Amino acid sequence: MSFIAIDLGTSFIKAAVLDLESFSLQNIRRIPFPDPISGLDPLKVEFDCGTILAAVKQLLSELQDDADQCEGIVLCTQMSCLVMMDEQGHARSNCIGWRDQRALEPYPSGEGSYYDELKRRISPQQRRELGNELPTGAPISFLFWMAEKHQLEPGLIPASLADFVLSTLCRSQPTVESTNAMAYELLDLTRMQWHQEVIEELGLGKLRWPTILQHGQIVGHLKLGEKEIPCYTAVGDYQCALAGAFLTEKELSLNVSTGSQVSRLTKTLLLGDYQTRPFFDGKYTNTLSHLPAGRSLNVLVDLVTEFANAQNADALDPWQYIAKAATSAAETDLQVNLGFFPGPCGNDGAIANIREKNLNVGSLFRAAFENMAENYANCADRVWPEHEWRNIVFSGGVARKLDQLRALIEARLQTKSRLCQLEEDTLLGLMVLALVFSQRTGTVEQAMSQLSAHFARLQ
């Protein structure tokens, strides 16, 4: 028997058949995530909902032959995306993406931006209760901007991307599971309910807030072929990737992909100088996210490949050359700060201390990797000041393909590491959840342990 998994990722929408007997991913399919709608204000990042739905439907149709053996459908999604829906289940907005920065528009009072005003209205205690994150690219920021501009129609439902997809395909009311609810930045972690005080303070009280569900609940049924297949609560791709990495409470997680996070698992809610997010089995993660990684490295890649691209002579694989050059480079006094985008490491990116002989591709990227290692060490100090981790668990495509980066991080943190078993960490995490949702295991921890033992035997 099997499940169908769908991952609404930042770069790709992926689908696969999860064989729960052989613990294997089969028939993996992927479609590039749609490009943002062109012609919008530069601060806005929006996507066409119909195009996203069409991509999901295409992937499902390609897996339709497996429907007879399918027990259920599980989803994970890029977090902090928002679609406004009405009571009839129709989209009343585009999908607003997590890279949207509209809240940085100047506030009419002249005192900073809409985001600055948002922060002024939330007390330090409330911010801790909300998980101490509060990025500009999150539903709380989008919704506050719309409320202040009188663009919020009473009764509309703010839905996450995955919950919009599920609601539309299953023709059911949108709900939300706690890992996705957290991404709104409006979830009170101390009560695991919507933070009504903050919602009212920000002028969002007239919206209809989706019911918060536990992971593993059925939210609707999807007709695939001749079969009605149950669809389970969608979860956040961040938590799903950690499950796919089989993270334990004695390990430090470094997910290095388009963006990056440093995380640890805790059994109880520990609020501090970091972001706190719900995990599964009643656990939490302490994390720092939006760290410079693939997106920032691509700024450097675009620089060194600009001439070739301008002449339509794209390099076959610039990363192959970059990795080799960086590995061959000796220690360098060239300095790179990858903080090209806002995040906990600042937004003052730079290339400094340039000399005649140190500005080359190898030194440039070695210096960038060293900067990443330093960032991870500083963030690890914040999320786990006791330094009691046993080892690092690496996940994400950037960590997997750059051996030197992993070695530099190991040296800086003075510990060993292991890689996530498969490159498709989110799909593997969805397999973990499918084992639980199908009642083959009782908890996510048990499912991770079972799969970890299986892959250990294969090795």
C-alpha cells in the first residue's frame, strides 16, 4: 500500500508515490514553481493561484495509475504564503509569497514603514508568545498592510498555500495545522490558539480564521480515477524536512538550501533569543531562519557568470567549477559577508579586503563558505548555548553538493556531522508522516527511528 506525497516547494512542486512497505520513494515528478506575476510593484511578490493549482493537478494526473493502491495524500508547503478565500471556497487574492516586502512601504505617519508600525503595536511579551520571529515576509505583515489600506473584506479567510490547494481540490473549508499556523506569526504558542489580542490590535478581527487542527486529521477527500482518497492536514516544509532528516534531540540541524535554518528539538516550550516553532508529537524547535545560503550564493554566481550569460553562452554547471576552485583555494584574507537580504545576520552584505591576487572565484567562494560557517556558529550559540549537541545533521541541496562547506562548518563548530539519508528530505519527511497517519506507527519519533534503522541496514 502507498501514499501520494506533494511538496509545494519554493523552486519546484514535487510529487511522489510513497511505498510504505519498502520505505521507498517512487515515480518522483517535479514541475518548476511558477514565476511571480510580472509588472507588480517591486516590493510585491505574488503568484497566480490558477497556475499553481494546474501544476498540482498535472502531477496528480501523472500518478493516477497508482491511485488503486493509494491510502491517502500528504502535503507539505513553503511557509508564510497567503491566499485570501471567501466562504464559497474561491480565491479572492493572488498567492502572496514569503519574499513579499510590501510592509516596508513608508507608513503614512512618516514614522518608518508599515512593518515598523506593526512592531510598535506588539509588546515584547506578545512577540515572545508568537515565537519571536516576525519577518516582513509573513501573513501578519501582509494582512496588517491590507488592513491599514482598507483592503480587507470582512469574512474572508486567510489560508496558507497548501490549505488553499487542499480546500479547492477537496471542495472543503480551509483549515490549518499548527506547523503552518505558526508561519502566520499570529499563533499564541503558550495556548496553541490564534492570538486574539494581537489580531484585534492589528485590525484583523473581522476575518474568519481557519480552525487549527492536529497533524494527521483528514481535511477532505480527493477523487483520483475511480477512488476517493483522504487528504491529510498539510504541514510546513521546514518541520517536514527535519522529520525527513530523522533529527533527534541530541543533534543540531543545519538545513542549507535556498534559505537556511539552524535548529534544535526540545520536548517543552523554551522561549528565548531565537524563534520557537511547533514540531510534531507535542515537541518544539528552537531555530534561527532566513540565514544566508543558496539565494545569497547565487548573487555571487550571477556575478561571475554575467559575461557568459550576456553572450548566451551559459556554463553547463558553474557550481562544478566553483566547488573545485573553492576547494583548491588556500586560506584567504578576502572577506565576504553574504547578508544581501534581511535576516538575523543583518542585511549589510559586502566583499571586502580585496587585493590584487585574492579576488578570484576560488577565494571568493571559500570566503563566502567561511562566512556561512561563522554565521552558523553564532546562531548555534543562540539556539543551544549549552553546546550539548552530539553532531550536526545536514540537509538541503546546498549542503549536499558542497563538501568543503560542510568541512568548514564542522571545523568551526568542532563536531562531526551526518547527511540526511536522501536528497529529497521533505518527501522523506512526508513518508514519516504517512507512517503515522496510516497508524503503522504511533508517533513521528517512532516513524523516524524505524526509517533511520532501515536506511542504516541498507548501508
